[in-house]
Amino acid sequence: MSRFKAFSVIVHIAGWLLFMAFPLLLLNNRGQGAITWSLLQKHSYWLFCYTYIFLFYSNAYFFIPQFFLKKKYVLYSIIVLLLFGGVYYLQPFDKLLHSIGSMARDMYGNNRPPFGSFPPGYPAPRAFPTDGRIGPHTGSPRDMSRQFPSTPFNGPGPGRHHLLHLRPMDSISLFIFIMIMALSTAIRIIQQWRLTERRAIQAEADKTTAELSFLKAQINPHFLFNTLNNIYTLAVIKDDHAADSIMKLSNIMRYVTDDVVADQVPLQSEVDCISDYIELQRLRIGNNTRVNFIVTGDVESKTIAPLVLMTFIENVFKYGVSKHEKTTIDIKISVSDTDISFFCRNHIFVRRVENQRGGIGIRNTQLRLNHLYPDKHLLNIWNEDKEYSVQLIINQI
């Protein structure tokens, strides 16, 4: 990534150097290399360069991210019109040409304009011949002036003032403005698209990792063995909950193998998986552990990334259950119009080494939340006095 950024900086620097050198190359191409270095000292030259550099970066890195990409199209259009008016007022390219013309007149005088006043193939003599012949044409200097009227760079004369009145606006400056704004907009949108694509790929990879981690940590042979043993015991004593326990285990297996393929699942499906998992854990933990599982709000109307909450649920039963001490586990999911709130709290009965090992799943979940809900989630984790609490809020706007 650092090499890509370095390459991008080099490309930007090379592009702007080429842009700033364009007026200088134009002068050298016209045979006006003597005034090239004088132009670098002119305010109009730097006004021309800085104006378009400012437009490019302010549009690409501020106006586009803050307004256009946030769908504030009307406000962005107003800003573009104001920038357009600023360029129309400054007229940087027109002022640059006037500076070039004034320097050429100071250096060569009015008899030799900077870009030449005669068509290609016709030399510009210091004085007209007295015999009336000028090149392949014949006629007096007055006839010549009729054939080739003055240009804006042809020295003083009525033609020069006439053309200046016919061009009230600096069309070249406005054309460069349009090109710079279009280029910066295209570059920024492409960068945003590539960033979104990378996030999607990373989120997909994280989701796959989370699925595999969940299958290894939860639906592993040890978990299945204990659960099936408990169900077998219920079947032997002919408990009415045996069939229901088998159905809950089947629902969990179906959810983690089939439903998690989608990027978003109904929140109700995630809640059902958590509920089934808790009920199966009740068969193992016995009466020493009390589980308070509360769900409030309109769960059916919301969606969530699959298995986001299951890592925290797994930690609750992995580290908050004791066979010798009574304890309470609190799990709460509440839904409002704007967000989904998850909270869990449990007492810690494990050794520090095991707790550090279990923290890997939490860190993976944090990374996954950063990719799935950038700037749209809040995760707080407390570990005080052997009490472990997690609060997760996911913004749904």
C-alpha cells in the first residue's frame, strides 16, 4: 500500500509539473525562450497555476467527499457555480497571455510581436520595400494590411482593440476549469469505488473467517457431543423436551451453514439462532447459572450481518459458567427506529491465559464491524471486578 501511495504522489507531482511547464513550452516553441524565465517572476503565471491546483484538490478531497458522495447534490452544484464565478472573475489564462504580450513588447518593441503577425511563409521585415513587392504578392504596405489585419498580438492598432471587445470572457480559463473539475471528480469517484470494493472483499473474507471460527468454536464435535448426550438423556427419561432440543440443534446447523451466505439477514433469524443456542446451553449449565435473555422492539423489521453477535454469546457461556458457584448471565437485545442495541454481562470464572486466548475472537469481530459498519457502530467492552460487559450499538440509518 505504501508503494502505491508513493507512486500516486509521484504521478501527481509529474502531472502538475507538466501543467505548469505548458506555458513555458509554448513560448520556447514560438521562439520566445528569452522571456521564459521572466515569466516565472510574474504574478499572473503563479495565479494561473495555483488557481487550478486549488480547484483540483479542493474538489477531489473536500467537496466531493463532503457533499457529492453524501448525496448533497444541490449544495454541491451551488459550490461548483461559485467556483465557476471565481474563475470567470480571475480569468487566469487571459491574464497570463497579457503578461506574455507585455513582456514581448518590452523586449522586442511593437514591430515584432511575440507570436508573429504574418502568416506562415512570410518573413517579417523591419520595413516594407519601396518597390511595392512583398513576397509573392505585390502591393503597398496598405494593401498588405488589408489582406492580413492586426491580431491581438500584432501590436497596437484598431484590430487589436476590436478583438478584445469581441471577447468579454476568458473562454480558455473556463474550459480548463471544466476539464479540471471533471478530472478531479472522476479520479475521486474511482478512488471511492475502489475503496468500497476493497471493503466489500475484506468484509467477505472476514465473514468467511467468522463463519469458520463459529463452526470451530460452537458447532464443533465437543459441542455436538455434549448436546447430543443431553438430548439422549432427555430421550431415555422420555422428557417432552427431547424432540424440541433436536429441532433447536437442527435450526442452528441450518443457520450457520445456509443462511449466513447472504450479506444481510433478518435480525429475527439472528435472534432465533441465539435463543436456540441459549436453550441448548441450559441443558449443560444446570441450575447454578441463571440466564436472563430479553428482546425488545420490532425485531422483524431490521437486518444485520450474520453471526455478528454470536462471538459475544459464545464468550458468555465459555467464561461465565461455573459448576460450583451460582451466577447470573444477562443478555439483552433492543431495537429502535434508528439502531440495534446489544448488551451482555457475565461473571468471569476462567484463568487469564484462557481469557487472552478467547480475546482473539473479540478482536476479529471488532475488525469485522469496522468493515461492515464503518462510522455506524459503537462497541464498548468493560472488564472490571471479574465482571465482563459488552455493549454494541449498530446505527441503522
